[in-house]
Amino acid sequence: MKPPAGDYTIPQNWSHYTAEEHATWDALYARQTKLLPGRVVPQFLDGLKLLGLEGPGIPNFEQLSDILMKRTGWQVVAVEGLIPDGAFFDHLANRRFVAGNFIRRPDQLDYLEEPDVFHDVFGHVPLLAHPVFADYMQAYGKGGQRATQLGAIQRLSRLYWYTVEFGLIRNGDDLAIYGAGIVSSAGESVFALDDPSPNRIGFNLERVMRTPYRIDDYQQTYFVIDSFEDLLHQTLDQDFAPIYAAMDAKQDFAITDIAPNDLIYTQGTQAYASAKAAKVE
């Protein structure tokens, strides 16, 4: 394989995927598209159709990029796996979404620690066809470049986690999922909306950036945005430097905390996390 470029991109090598790898994508795609209607934000399903992700087989990044470029100016570029923060932010700031070019094994359908092509493309790319969310992703990349200079990457990473990866959104009188970590997971697609265990709290920028997250299991708290337009405005219309400075003098919230000013959609029982912790003990 050709070594990675200075920006960590590599050729996708679409022709090298095996029949088993394409079949794994198809199995994951069929499972999620059966599960998501009525749960995921409608713009996600619109993106699936627009991009032709129904396959069969793993999508070709060049073909995806051709459609996205015409729609929102984005393209999808391949990487071997996780890349350094600086390179990641630079790609987002220039409307390039990095996606792993490998796919999980058939025995890993339910969980994979490192994001693969299914998580990255199925989970993230459909909303890049939505102009407002596409703008938010670029704004986040530019914010990441500034956060690097201000030593605030940890704070900003929480914003990405609780929006892009594990965000919920109001959908009329109901809630819907839009975060890629949820929409690409069969279990969390149900848990995030239906289970009484997690907190579901209205989005507040500082609150989110003062809340740690867990990477090893379902979330104990989800944050709910009003709309993609509101999310974009809340990030574009803020000077983050004084927010970061103010937070330095404040303690983080615990993952399970309910704060006095929280807009509470669901105060969770935390039964799921408590049961898992009890098994470990």
C-alpha cells in the first residue's frame, strides 16, 4: 500500500475490497435502514437517498465526493484510522471528511472500538449533504484549529462527541437521533431514545463542554439540540476564547449530573450503567 500522505490520506483502493467485506457493509446497512425510520432525523434519510448509499457494497469515495461537491462542497477522503487532531481539524476546515478505508469483521457487527468505513460513511456522510449541518462541520474544524492554539482541545472534543457523534434533536414533539455513533449502532439507536436509563438534556454550549463522556459503552447523558440551524448559530456566533477561560475556573460536571439550569427531557435512572458496574465489581 502506498504510504500515507502528509495529511494522512491514502487511496481508498475500492477494487481491493473482498466479497466478504462488501457483504458485511450490506448486512450492516440492511439492519440500520430497517431500524432507523421513525428514529433518525429525516434529513439523514434524505442524505442516504441523495448519495445512493443503498449499494450494494461499500461506497466508492470518489463517487460520493462527486455528489457531495455539487451539493455542499464536501468530499470524502480515505485514511488508515484515527489521525492527529491537527490534521483532522484541517480536513474539516477545508470540507474534507476523513473516513477509515477498512471495515469490521463479520463477528464485530455489534461493536468496534475504532471507527471503520461503516461508522464513518453511513454514520457521518449523509448529513454532509445537508447544507446547514455541512456548514457546522466546517465551523467545528475551524474552531478546532483555534482550540489547538488556546490549549482547549479537550473542551471542544466534548462538543463534537455530544453533537456529531451522539447528538439528539427535537423532531416536532418527539426526539430523534442524528449523531453518527448512534445511527451506526443497532443497540444505541434504540437505547438513546427508548431506554429510561440515560439523561436527556437540552443543549447548552458551556454545559456540554464541561461534561466528560464515555467511549466504552452507551452514553449516560445525551444533549438535545433544537435544530441544525440553532446548533450552527450557537457555534458561529460565539467567541470561544472567553468561554474556555471562564471554564478553567469551574469544575466539570459528572457524567450523570443534573444541573440547576438544565432543560430536562428525561432524568435518567442510570440503571443500565449501574448494572454494568455491578457486574464488574
